[in-house]
Amino acid sequence: MEFTPVVAWLGVVLALAAAALPIADRVFRGFPDSGASFAPATALATVTVSAYWLGHLAYGRFVSLAAAGVFVLAGVALWGWRRPRLARARLPLAVFLLAFTFLVVVRAYDPGIHPAGGEKFLDFGLLNVILRADYLPPEDVWFAGERLRYYYGAQLATATLVHLTGVTPSVAYNLALATFYATLVTGAFGLARAAATHADQNGTLAGVLAAFLVGLAGTLATPVRFLLANLAPGFAADHAAFAFTGIRTTIPNAVEAVAADWSYWLGRYVIDGTLTVSPFWAYLNGDLHAHVVAAPFLVLVAALAYTVFRARGRARLIRLACLGVAGGFLTLVNTWGLPTTVGIATLALAFSPHTPSPRRFAHPVVDELARYASAAAGALCVAALAVTTAAPFLLFHTPVNRGVGFLPPRTALGPLLLAYGVFLAAFALAVRRYDVPLPGPRASFALGVLAVALAGVLLALDLAAVLVVAPLLAAAWYVLRRRTPAFWLVLCVAGAGLVLAVEFAYARVYPFSPAVPRWNTVYKVSMQVWVLWGIGAAVAAAAVLEHAVRRARERAPSLAAARALAPAAVVAVLLVGAAVFPAAALVQHHNLAGDDPSLDGTRYVETTHPHEAAAIDWLDSQVTGTPVLLSKPGRTTYTWVNAPSSLTGIPTVAGWTHEKGYRGTDAYDARATDAAYMLDADWDSAALLLDYYDVQYVYYGPNERAAYGPSIYDNRTGVTVAYQNEQVTIYEIDADEACAAVRDTCP
């Protein structure tokens, strides 16, 4: 394995985090670790935002070095002014190193940047084209000659670290995954620990539970499916179909797949017609994709919201500004994070014990509404700063979309509980500890009958999420406003809002399909729900465990003591259930791994496509900048197509059909038709198009030969063979000369 790059990379990341310690100590004042858990995220966000803005003037290694250098110098200066308490950073450092090492080992056994099974070709292509860019935004690697219209903060942060370390991109890809994963786990640990400590709980227990729930846990679908498929397959197919409906096949086939050929891939199919992913599933799969990399910075946003929740006066204003900038960076990484940032800011302000109620109106309900209006106004200021931070992207380079759709197919009760049951149970058991006033016997009976009737109506209307989440929201609101302003309840409300939102609305963005309209929406939002609820549920579960053990100790061994321990037993069973997926996935991962661990994501190409590997290496090493490369258009996605562009960052005329989501179907189809025409048309027409698109290289390999037959580029004016082996020919094109030789008028 490549140990030297690991050490160099980790050293740079830790140096940046160390420079961020004085800032974190100031912003996260009062946290048990003085904000050290958020130092890596703070450093990565700050340096990347600086490089982002500088990069619009000019971009390259010098910009990354300048951004990092200024940040480190500022950190050193702040060290002299406000020396952080290093002893408090030891535990977060240990968590970071443990998580980083864990994912490095996991990725080393399956490092491949494959076209199938995710968005690795897209992610690696974006990283490579950024590394070739002279300024930002970079060219679109799959739509040559045009600027990228997709959020690229994840790859920009990775490219910055590549510039600072000199690590090869194919290795850096996997080291970046390990870095973001460790940043996520450490941040979750730190936020849960702080929230629990401030609530007079065992902060370390809550932090460990958060690290597990956010960084490792899976849905309850996996253990339930294992039990049903292996112990009662007939019963499962006939009476427990809800556990298998998410898998995209018939129920009997799904049961058989779980019993005979289970794969971690099935872990994301829980709710019918969409995807539900946990952070561990995503990092195990290995996509350096927007919603995956956004997770640690969502934790940073939540942590900053917690500082707003606790602060008042000028200190609150400073933290609101920090929250806005962090939300802006989160928007660059994943635009889906912008509304979530605004929502969390609103909740933090609305439920903060330091937000005074207006008390200007005669009725308390009006006063309460005025409180929320005031919170929303503060959150709009956060939104304005976030939008300003990401302004060049949001104003000029966002993908096309078809707006918002309403009333999509909704989530059934069973799959909802399988997806989020661990969190829901922890919240319910924790809220149950608070004294919520109940009406008298007659009123209770009447309310019970009404509740049963309402539950029946909601289930009949396919509103199971409302049935489950609405009571939780009501209880959380009551406790926050009438009992204890606990931040884990704010996270509970935030996640609940996201769960309910996707039951009634969805974004009509690529790959939108009327058959599964909220496929992409739930896919992106479920990661946010998992992160927010994972941290909140960790604090809640820790409270339940502590409370149950304390009550049991106060009683002599008896049935009453056993009853006191029952909530703790429920939490323990659910945690074990959540551990089944990562355990099974890691066993499978190890069994399928090779014998020679490596972090080189493209090493497999030398074995599976040896001749193309040599040609792609030549392109990567000999061709500078972003000239236009022509290859077969990528109409069949998630296959070995457009590899030369994805693995080098040299833009191609028409890449994968993802571009339909970025620029529209008509724009992509026109490009793809032209690209195919340049490879399979009469030479006069091809030469005209070569000049129009300013093509400088043509890659003619096995895909092109299989689709179009013998090359039309041999022995043409303006065309020279730049590289050739048994299967691949790379032509260098002088498009002006080629066109002028056959046409009187050229572009």
C-alpha cells in the first residue's frame, strides 16, 4: 500500500486542523473539547472557500498554496493571541485518526474508481478537470468548451489538498474519502458530546453513540430481512413484503437474493421507489459525490447552529455570520444543503432559551408566532450570507431543473420504521422521560378514540410519515418550549421536517422519472436526515441509558428494577440491529477483496483494459490544459465509456447522459449526435464539426471501433497520429487545416 502518500496527506490535513484550533476555540467556546472536533471541517471549509473566490481570477497550485498559507499564518498568529487548550484536543484527535485509519483500510481493499455502481467516473472526472483548470469554474469534463454546471465543492476541496500534498489524484481520491469520513465522525462525536455535557449527561457516551450512529450504523432493514429470508422465507414473501418492497425486483426474488446472495448494495433499497442511504453505505461504496462529502460540513453547520442556540447578543451575531459562511460552503458542495442550513438556523433561533419572546400581543399564540417570525428573519440573514458566499455558482452555473413537484408516492409505515426506526425509538423513549401533562380519564379516552380514528385515516391516505412524525414533532415542541431547551430535540425537529417535506414535495431534477418521481430527492435528503437524527438520537439514547440504569440502581433487584431497565434494553437491541449492516458489509467487502491492498483507484485499469490504460496514461502525462477530446458519446452510462476524459480530466465533446440534467435533453442530444457524426460520417462533414467544436484530439479505441468500424481519420489532412498501440489510436487534430482542406467555408 502507498504509505508515503498517506503520511504526507494526513500531515497536511492535521496541520490545517491545528491552524484552525484557535478559531474553533473562539467560536465553540464552552464546548468540552474547545471546538477541536470541528477544526478539520473548519480548516477545509475556510481554505476551500478562499481558493474558490481566488480561483475565479486564476486557479492552480499557487492559489491553493496561497489560501492555505494565509490560513496557517492567521492560525499561528491567533495561537499567540489565544492559545488553545491542547489537552482538550486529544480525544477528538484520537477519534479522527481512528476513523481515518479505518476508512483507509476499507478503501485499500477496494479502491477502484469504477464506472459501475455509483458516480465515481463523474467525481474523478470533476477532480481531474479542476486540477487542469486555469480559472474557476472549470470546463465541463463531459461537455467540452462549456463551463461546469454542477456543484463541485467536494472536488475543489480535494483538489486543494492534492495541490498541497502532491499526491497522485488516483490515490488522493481515496485519501479524500477517508478525510471527509473522519471529519464527519469526529464532528458527530464532538457535537453530541457537547450537547450531552451541557445537559448534564455523560458526554463521552453520547459522543461514542453519535460516532457509531452517524459513521457506521445501517437501517433495520438488513437484520429484519436476514431473519425473515433465512428463517421464514415463505412467510416473508406472503406476509412481510414490506421488508423487501424497496428491492427492485419481485418479492420472492428479493427474499431469495437476501438469503442466497446478499450484497451491501441492497442496503440502500428500503423505501419503494427511492433510495435511503447511510453515511457508511456511501463511504463504503466509494463515491466522492456531493451528498457524501457534504455530510461532515452539515455537521459543522449544525454545530454552529448550536453555538447560535447557546449565545446571545454580539456573540450570537458573530456565530450567525460563521453559520452563513459555512452554509455557503455547504451549498458549493451540495446545493441541497442550502435550505437545510436555513431551516436549522431558524430552529436554533426559535427554540433558543436566549431568544426573548416578543410579548407584544394580547394572545400567547400570536406571541409564539411572532417569535418564529423573528427567528425566520434571522435565518434569512444567514441565507443571504450563504448565497453571497456561493454567489458565482448560484447565479451563473447551476444545473437546469423542472421546478418542484407535489404529492409524490409516499412512504409506507413498515419501510419508514425500517429506515429510521432506531432514531425514532430513541427520540420517543427520551421524550417519554419528560412530564407531559395529560387530561383526565374521560378526556383521555375520548382523545384515544380520536387518535385511533385519525391514525386509520392517515394510513388510508398513505400518510404513515405524518402518523409517526407529527406526534414526535408535537412532543418535541412542547419539551423545547415548556420544559428543557435541549439541542438534540432541535436536531430531532430538523430531521422530522425533512422527512415530512419529501412526503409532499420533490425536486424535478435529473434523473427525474414520472415512474419514480422522488428517487433523487429522497436519496439526497435521507443522508441529511441520517446525520441530523444520528447525532440527536445519540444524545437521546445516552439519556435513556443513563436514566434507566440510574433508576434500576435505586431499586432492589425486583420486577420494578427490570421494568426500569426496559428502555435501555430496547435501545441496546436497536443498536445491535443497526450494527448488522456494517458488520455484514465489511465481511463481504473483505471476502471480495484482493490480496494486494492499494489506494490507487485506477490501478485496476492496467489489468482490465491494459491497452487503454497505456493510452490514457499517455494522454494524462503528455497533454496539458483542457483541449477538446473526441470519443464515443456516453449514452450508455455506468459502463466503460468516456474513460479517457474521466480518468484524465480532458473534456470530451459529449460524455455521459448526466449532462441532460445539467443542460437539458435537447442540448445533450445535439452534442451527442454531433460527436457520433464526427466518428461515423463522411469526412467533409466531420471536418466541419471538428472545426466547430475545436477538437484537438480524437481517441479511437475499442468502444469507437465496435460502434463505428474502421477509423475515418487515417491519412487525412490536418490529422497526425500522436499515440498508437494495438487497440488505441490517438489522433492530434489541426481542425482549421482539416476543415480548410475540404471546405471553402469553415467556422
